[in-house]
Amino acid sequence: MEKNLFRELYKRTCGLTLKDCPPSSLSGLLHGYLSVYSMVRVYPWLEDEFEGPWDIHERVREIARMIQELLKDCDIPVDTRAGYVVDLMDAYLLYSDMNFLDVALDTAYEILTPKGSEKMVLPCRTPNICRLLCNCYYFTGEEESGLLARSLVTEALGLSSKFSGEELIAWWEAIRTYESVIGEMEVSVEEKERFVGERTRLGVSVEQIENEKIEVFQGNNSDIRQLIEVFNVLARREFAVYNELYGRRG
């Protein structure tokens, strides 16, 4: 059932005019396409069901250029701006345009380093800032970025029971990014067991919330924001299914 819905939503997103998409939905659209690209790249026979890698590649480039334009607005909230920077960095990993990375890193340091200072500070303690720190660590290797990201992940795992549904989803993505880029935290056995337990509970909660979103969307599937959000969720799940079937990781 999810497979059929995902393919339907993929066709619908291909028909979307990007300028008609709300800026807040561009991140979900970008990451949905990144998941599809990964599927087609790793499992080439899927090109019969989706576009070829080049077509998806170009769609990612279009979305990234729109996000790059949004970064020029210095008046948008710092957390939103941090999210756009992460999106641009993620797009660079597929579409190796150095301009994307240069703009993203310059903006990242504007966000994380006060004017006239060389020391990083946290402008806010949010999932987007955590993901931004992880990506800065990935691209620059600066230990300070990794340490700050670790402090945010530790804090989030301890507070997860207090998060709203949207906060749970956002922190889940941030924690996944941390583990992918930096790895497991070196802590005592007791702390590690606690973190594993918290992470497991968080994952279960996020899946339940996503399932509810999918159900709501199926009841009224005309909203572009919901369409893109569910497309992103199902694209990630679909890639995970293929990885499980064929024993590979994305």
C-alpha cells in the first residue's frame, strides 16, 4: 500500500512547479529526491519506475538553487536559516557545485560565530543547529563542531519525553545525522544503555507520528505541504526497504 502511494506521490512531485512550493516545504522535497536518487543509483533497475539519475540530479540542482536564494535573506529566523544551510550542504553531496558549499559554509559561520569572535556559540539549541554542526564537522573536521553537536544530542535524548510530535521528528533527523557523520558517543556502559533506550523509544514515537500524518494525508491529499512531507517520509522508507531486502545501507 505504501509502495503504491509513494509512486503516486513521486509522479505528483515531478509535476510540481517549484515556485509554487512553500519555502518551508523545499527541504522535504529536496530530501525526498535525494532518497530517490540513492535508490536509483544503488539499484539501477528502478530506473524503469523512476526517472534516470541525471533527471533526478537536475531536479535536486533546481531545488538547491532556490534554497540558495533564500539564504540571501538575513532577516529570516536563525533556526530557519540554519536549516537552509544544511539543505544546501546535503545537495552539494550529490550535485558537486563548489558554489553551493562555499555559500553554505560562509553562512554557517555567520550563524555560529559572533562578529569579531573566533569562538563558536549556539544561537539556539534546535535540531537544525545540531545538524548544521554535524555538517560543519563533516566538511571541515573541526572538533569544536562535533563537541557542540554531541552536547545537543545528549540534551535532546534526556528531554525527548517532553517534545511535541514535530520536535520529535526534527530531533530524530538530527540524531540520525549525528550518528551518520560523527558516530556513536563514547560514554560509560550505563549511559550508553540509557541512550540506546531513549533512542529506541524516540524511533517508535516518530514512526507512529509519521503513520498518523500519512493517514491524514490520504483523507485529504490536496495540500502541497502535506504531499511533500509524506513523499519525503515514504521515499526514505522505500529506500530502507530495498536496503533491507538486498543487504545494503544507504
